[in-house]
Amino acid sequence: MLKTKLKRSVLALLAAHLTGCSFAPTYHVPDIAMPPAFKESDAWQAAAPQDQMPRGQWWLAFGDAKLNELEASAEKSNTDLAVAAARFDAASAYARELGAEQLPSLDLLGSATRNRQSDNRPLRGSNQPNVYSANTVGVHMAYEVDLWGRIHDEVAIGLAGIDAANADLASARLSLHAQLADLYIVLRGYDAESALLDETISAYKQALKLTENRHNGGITSGLDVARAQTQLADALAEATELSSQRALAEHAIAELSGLSASSLSIPANTAPLHIPGVPAVLPSSLLQRRPDIAAAERRVYAANAGIGVAQAAFYPRIGLTGDFGWQNTGSALISAPERFWAIGPQALLSVFDAGLHQAQLARSKAEFDAAAAHYRGTVIAALRQTEDELVLSKLLAKESEEEAVAVNAAHQALNIAAHRYQEGAANYLEVVTAQTAALSARRSALHLATRRLRAQVDLIRALGGDTVSDYGGTAAVDHRGQTS
């Protein structure tokens, strides 16, 4: 009776621990002081966390059909994205591999051999045959009772690895689309600058013709003709340089889109691109949506579970095993006399490991500290990147307005200088100076327009990819760098 009660108590204790405890420390997301709002956000106020908002096809806000087409192609064909997707699949498979340890394993056994015994085998009987057959068929079952949570924590590591790989995939996707949008904006900036140079070259040719006519009429010197020729040649050289830079940008876009550089040709386009509006409310908690932060946090969780795995190694591994089958030496295989079976628990405890388990525990704690520090660094870097792009978006808009005034002033100065030259009140150097200043001002305006668009792409990337235009309106920047 006592023996029966003892067996029942042991079985009850075993059942109570089938799911296992865990020696992993209670997990907390590493502490970081998050500001309620961004410093460079003017009057913006903090709002409720929006970490569940979809990242969306944010590039649609720029209003360019070709950009949309290229982004769709990149989504399907980019090789870096394919690598990230394959790593996610690998992480998912590894998690399933770890999860399989939570269930019993069952193996089929079978063998059929012909054997010859040594004549000098110890304890060999005189009636034993020299040559005999041995046939075996059966099943083997094994199950580890996860009393200390080792398997539970390993599965937790695998599941966290899936989440981290999924976040890495989202990060690769966000980076890809942002790089492609940035390159496309640069290419469109080259188109706008080329259009300006074409217009300028046409004006320079007319000016050269006028200067040559005046020289032929004895009104002006050959120096003025040489200056006009130099100015035209410089503009033509700059146009050629722009063409080469545009070609390189087009090749890079083809690579990101998963296309051959030889197969992609993007027609020149100077139509205005829209600048997505900046949200009226932008909390710092929006940074929780960034996939790189999500990946870093999941790796902290996995490292925390790793401490539990290392702690469990100090305790015995307890399992249940069972075997059942038939074995003979050549007679009928499946019959009662040939049957064998075995069932029972087994335990394994390391008695001396020369400090191996202590070292593994110390390593797991150090890996947790490293993962936590990396998480904090990722968040701090994200805050800085967002502040950078917010201040750039704000100040570049102001700089564009100031540059527009300079463009108008330079255009007026050019008109005055050209009129004075035609009236004979000034030499051609004054015209050249005014033309150079006008061209420089207009090119600066174009560069600012491109920088504003690129800064907006960087802001979207810093915020985790959501379409910020959902919060506000858009402005269009034309090829003259002016905002409408």
C-alpha cells in the first residue's frame, strides 16, 4: 500500500512539472527615457502610441507613376530582399526544430544480419553455432521531461528568432524602398538640372551669336567673343557630366529593382514631385514601429531566455524511454517468444565539467547585457536620426524660400546687365558675371529641392516607413526648385 502511494505521489509530481519551470529571469524591456515629443517638432504634441500602424506604400505620396512601378519591381526581384526572406524562412524552420523537442520521438528499428562468432569468445557455450542469423524489428520511444524549462526556453529563443528575422525582413524592405526612392529623386534632380542647362546653353548660344555680330560690326572686342565661347563650352561640359551622373544613377536603380542595367531606361521627366506633409502630431513612441528596434528588442528577449537554458544545465536531464519489438536468430520473427520490451526513466547529471556550465552561464549573461546595450543604442540612434530629419525638413523649406528670392534677384540683375551691354553701357564681363550668378542661383534652388525630397525620404525611414502624408497635406516642387 505504501509503495502504491509512493508511486502515485511521484507520478503526480512528474505530471505537475511536465510543462516545466523556467530559470530565465523575469523579462523586462530595457529601460530608456523616451521624450514625450521631439525637440525639433515645434508645436507638435505627444499622442498615444501608434506602433500598430501599417507602414504602407509610403512612396505613393510622391505622386510619380514611374517610381511606383520601380518600387513594385524591387519588391518582387531585389536580391537583398530575397536573402532576408530566406533568413526568415530559416528562422521559422529552426523554431519548429526546437519545438519538436517538446513532444515524444518515435523511431522504427529494423535489422537483418548474418554473423560469425569468434571461436575464442569469452564464455561461449559448446552448443552455440559458429554462424547464425540475427533479425530485429521494433520501435523506440524517447521523451525528455522538461522539469527545469530548458526546452521551454529554447523554444522561446526560436520564437523570438522568428520575430527578429521578420523585423529584419521589414527593415530590409524599408531600407530597399528608401534607397530606391532616394536614387530616383536624385535622378529626377539630374533631369531638372539638365533641363536648366539646356535652357542656359540655348541662351548662351544666342549670346555668343550676338557677341560675334557685334564683333563683326566693330562694336566689341574679340575678348567678349572669347568670354562667350568659354561660357558656352563650360555649360556644354557640365551638361555632359550630368548625363554621366544620371546614367550611373539609372544603373543603380536597375540593380535595386532587380533588373539588368542594360534593360532599364528611364525617360527624362521634369514634372513636379510632391513632398509628403509632416504630421501635425508626432509622438516619440512612434519610433516603436521601427523594425530595427523591434528586431533588437526580440534579441534581448532571446538572450534573456538563453540565461534560463544555461541555468537549467546545472540540473539533471530526466527522460522516459521505451522499446518494443521482436528479435530472433532465424525462426518466425513476429511471435510471442521473440518479443522484447523495455520501459523506464533515465537521468543524466554532470558531476564534473571543469567549469563548463559556469562559463556558459557567464557567457549567456554577457550576451544579454550586449543585446540590451545594442537595443538602447538602436533607440538612441533612431531618436537622433528623427531629430536630424525633422530639423532638415524644417530648415530646408525655409532655405528654399530664401533661395527663391535670390533666383529672382539674379534674374533681374541678368536682365539689367544684358540691356546695358546691348546699349553699349557695359562690357561683356558684366553680362558673364550676371549669367553665372543667375545659373548658380537656379542650380542651388534645384539642389535644395532635391535635398528637401531626399530629407523627406530619410524622415519616413527614421519613423519606420509610415506614409506621413496621411497626417498632413503635400507640396509640389517643380524643376525650378519652387514650391507650389
